[in-house]
Amino acid sequence: MDRLGHEVLAAVLQVRSWSLQVLLWQRAKEPQAGHWSLPGGQLGATEDVEASVRRQLAEKVDVRQLSHVEQLQVFSAPNRMPGARVLATAFLGLVPSDNDPEIPADTRWFPVDALPATAFDHHAIVLRARDRLRSKLSYTNLGFALAPPSFTISELREIYAAALGHRVSATNLQRVLSRRGQLEPTGQTAVSGPAGGRPAAVFRFTCRDMFITDPFAVLRPPTTRR
Amino acid sequence: MDRLGHEVLAAVLQVRSWSLQVLLWQRAKEPQAGHWSLPGGQLGATEDVEASVRRQLAEKVDVRQLSHVEQLQVFSAPNRMPGARVLATAFLGLVPSDNDPEIPADTRWFPVDALPATAFDHHAIVLRARDRLRSKLSYTNLGFALAPPSFTISELREIYAAALGHRVSATNLQRVLSRRGQLEPTGQTAVSGPAGGRPAAVFRFTCRDMFITDPFAVLRPPTTRR
DNA sequence: TCAAAAGTGTTCTGCCTACACCCATGA
DNA sequence: TCATGGGTGTAGGCAGAACACTTTTGA
């Protein structure tokens, strides 16, 4: 065999209603009719895989506001789908929590920890996307990709807590991100809630492209001169 | 387009002569005759990409002692090679420093920081493999894949220094790896050198499968009960 | 004046680096 | 007993978690 099909698949993640959710599309036809699958499609002749996944998401599910896209891994088991062999390049895509993309009738958002019956190996892809996101929130500035353009620390804490799957302290979150130079105040303050309380300062991320903030924990290069 | 070629390519890295080196193969035919390229080949019909890369390395360059193999990324630029389009799944492969595989006449080891003229996008693949290795030495037990079955701390320091590209303190290396439970003494001691000196204790890695030793640096789950 | 929410000060802990010092061997 | 290399003790620093405390608002 030297010619085979190649598709791109995207696990598009967004924090919605205090949980990390993924966009899935319900299959109308066999195989696996009724099962839910990741958006994507065949790689085009003149595009690389990243361009392809961005195009497919824009065309098929009208998701254009991707704040971050990164390749996860190739899934290549010979029997991963019935019929002619198809390889898949899987992607992680992120959408800021203030966006609500128009999606077709046969697509829905599902919490990543409560997936419906999924098609083929798509369940594994979603879990891999989730784990990649969780890791990178720790050692990169990737929070910008889940957050709106500006936010209070409380709002940001909700987003991090949903993405990470555990409670997050607003105090420590602010300190960690500030020390790393990821946050800057906009100067504005949010309005207090109905129950009163001190109005929150509004922040934004200083950079909206991903970079590594915590390069290596151990075995650093020596600092000694000579 | 819905049928296309797919190859697997491996950046096989090994610490040789105090430097991190990669195995390259010199192209005899056009395109890019004379340039050096990564070992690999077409994906077979009944194998996944990892099985394929292991098979190709065993067949073509007689490398069978791979201590670790992991997928890096798909390279898919439409013009990455002339002629019919071919996607490539790139891998990182590691060989322990005490092995010296039999390699064909047209293959050679090169330091990753002094590569010859390379074919296509293979230079980028080597750099990516190098960076992946360097990162993982910090937060996983991946050192086992570069080290012989047993070694002194000094020998291990040489290996880490070559792989990381900077000096490494034997003191701190031992402490970090011991604290993480990666090392255990074999009970043996090495013989002293010609100039005397205290004989070194011999160690081995407790586990020879990769796992993460330093899961997340920040934003850990809260430890508070209830 | 009180409750609620935001933000800061401070302590504690654990991990890593650096470096001084002690140990075991061959000549 | 001295040089050589191996190994340990220990101090310093830094980053993160936890929590007490202060600040600022609405009612």
C-alpha cells in the first residue's frame, strides 16, 4: 500500500457553563450512525494539515474564532475505521469562553467528562486533547486561549477550574500569572454584584500567542560564570 | 485529493563521544542526491505508524535496540518533497549509549548541533526531536533510554550533559533522580582509574518504561480535606 | 454598621542549586 | 601522605499553597 486516505480531526474545547466541553457532530449515516464524532474531513491537495483543520471547522461547523490550534498526534491503527484505510491527524482547538459560535443542528457541545457514545477512536482523541490542555495550562500562557479579551480574576478562576477539573485559588492564580508576566490590568473595574462587594479589577493577558513560561523545572544550566 | 503517500521518519538519537548524535543516511539518487536524510520509508498496509518505524529501522539500518520511541508530529506541507505528495509522521527514537548498532555503509552519525546538508524538511525534524528529548529529561525518567543498564553517577552525568547541551552537576543529578525514585544502587562498585580515587558506586534505573516524574509545577489540585 | 466580594501580607513547605567538606583508593 | 575522584552535609533561594487579614463596595 502506498496511497491512502488522510483526514484531519479536531477536538474543539471551550469552557461553557462551568465545565470543559467539546464540540461533537452526530453521524447520520453508517458506519456508526447515531454516534457522535469529531468535526473534520479529508485533507485537501494544496493545504497542510493545520490549514485543513482550520478550513473544515470554518466550513462545516462555522467555528472561526479559534484562539489556538495545535497538533496532537496521528492515529493510524489499520482498523481504526471500517472500509478503506484512513489515517487521522488529530488537533486540539480552543475557543474563548465568551464566544458562542453558530453551530449546525446536528452538532452539540458535551462536557469532556460526560461524553456520549462516540465513533471510532474519537473518545481517545478527546481525552488526549483534554490532557494536553491541562498540562499546558501549567507551564505555558495558554490560559489566554480560553479567556475572553478581558476578565476579572474571579472569572479567570472559574475558567481555570473548569479546564483543570479541580478548584483553583484566585489568590494563587493571580500571583502565579502575575509573577510570570502573563497578566496586566486594564485599569477598568467591574461593577459589583447585586449583593455588593468590592468591585473587581479587570485584567487581560499580555500576549495572545502561546509561549512557554516555565521552561524546565530541574537540571537547569549552571548559572556560574566561566 | 483523497489518496496520498505516507512515510514514517525517525530521528534516532544517541550519546556518542560526549555529544548527542543522530543517525543519517546519504541519498544516492535524485532528488537531493548527496544530501543526508532520516531513515524511514512507506507505511505498510497492516501496521500502524509506530510499528512501521520500528520495522523500517530494523530492516534498513539494523537498529533494533531502541530503548524508547515516540511520535513527534506530522509534516504535511504540500511541497515538502518534489513529485507526488507524501506526508511524513516523524518520530524520536533513542538508543542507549553502550550500544553500537551495525549500520550500512551509506549511513553515519552526526552531532545534532553540526548537521550536514540535509534533505527536505529533515533538519527541522532533528531539531524537534532534540528539543523534545531535552524537555522530557527534565520532567520524566527518560534518562534510562540514553543510559546503559548500569553506570556510575559520573558516567550518567556525561550522558545528561551531552544530551542537554550544558554542564550538569553530578551531585545534583544524583539527588534529583534519587529523590524521584529513579535510581537504585546495584551494590557493585566500579574500579578506580589509573590515577586512583575512590571507586564509584554503580547504579541502575528502577524503571525502563517512560513515565512522568514531575507532573505539574503549578496550579496543583488543592490538598485541603473537604 | 454589616455582609459580601476582592485583593494583599505572611507563613510554611518543598525542591533545587551551589559549595564546603569528608571518604576511599592508588601511587 | 598526597593527589584524585566519589559522595554527603548543609545553607540559601525561590516558588507555590494556604490562610489570615485588610479594602471596597451595596444595602
